[in-house]
Amino acid sequence: MPSLKPLLNLFLKPTCPLCDRSAEGVFCRDCWRRVQRCQVESLSRFWQEPLPLLPWGLYGGALKQAIAALKYDKQRTVARPLGHGLGKAWRRAAIACPPLTVVPIPLHVDKQKQRGFNQAALLAEAFCQVSRLPLCPEGLVRVRATEAQFSLSSEARLENLADAFRVGEGLRRRPPRGSVLLLDDIFTTGATIQAAAQCLQQQQIAVFGVVAIAVAGRADAA
């Protein structure tokens, strides 16, 4: 019996992951406007040593809801507009840089099996479509399962992530010509990024900076 889905799609629009109303794109117009209001106005205040950061928005409101829909409600399509938005922010910033390879922060294999995907990898794919930077999805591997970071102190977060990463086959087979640009969904205290950067630097792989969909205003943000 032929599937009725193509016929139904002619009459039924997809629903917005934030409000369940019909939507022309991934989000309805109202919710996308709310997400866009979370954008960071001044990017330069984050792009500073020792590990420069370029975030698309502040972690809260509709942007926090959108990231939760991606990670916990498994709304994979949310990664596309968020990653594209981050890519546009990168191009607007016009940062002078060496040749870059984008490497997403990995999940442990058990966590990825549970979730079904790595949200950072989906976001990186969309980011690279707009930024036109090469992507190495297997540049890093998380070799040790770690506790949830949100309940830990700053010192405990660093200890929790010690030796959690190793360089993956992607970068072992083809070392980057220039530097690595790390990508994650949320930047909180920076402990995860710091551990990933140290892993790469120990293998003589330079890390230029970090891009993230959201930067948290508080260290205890989820």
C-alpha cells in the first residue's frame, strides 16, 4: 500500500518545536524572532585570549528552549537554523585567521547511543555550510564518560574532564594545515573546551578559538 505521508505533507505544515504551531520553516515566525532576540550584540568582548570565543547568543529564554528541543526532545532540524546563524555571525565578524578546521566537541559513545546523535556535530555541519570552513567530525573522541557538569564546582569540572578526550582518527589521518576551531552548543565555565584544547595541543595541534551557539551568563547553567 503506498504511503500517505507525501499526500499529507501537502496539507499539513511541520510544527514549531517551541510552540507546536504550524511553521513555514523549522520555527514559526514568532518563536524565531524570540530566538533571535537572544543574539549577542558585541562579539568582541568574548574574542579574547587565552582561548577566544565567538558565541551566537546568550543562554536563556527562547534560545535555551531551542537547544533543549535539539538535545532532549531530539528535534534534529533545530540544528540547521542555529548552526546557520552561528556561521553568519562568524562571517560577519571577519576575524583574521590561519586556515581552520572545525572540530565539534564529542559525546561519549554511550551518551551518543542514548541520544542517537551528537548535537555539536549537527550544529558544526550547519555552521560549515555557511562559514565554508572544512569540517572534521571525528577530530576528537571522548574516551571517558563524565559526570554532568552543572552540579560541579569549577575545580571539580576540570578534574571530571581530565583525560576525557583523545585525538580522533580524522585528525590523525589528516592533521590540520593550520589550526582547529572548536565548536560546542553551550559555553559555560569553559572546562570542557579547555580539556579538549589541551588534548589537541599535547599532540602539537594548535587551537585558534571556539564558536558556540550560546554562552551562559552563570557558571551553574545547564
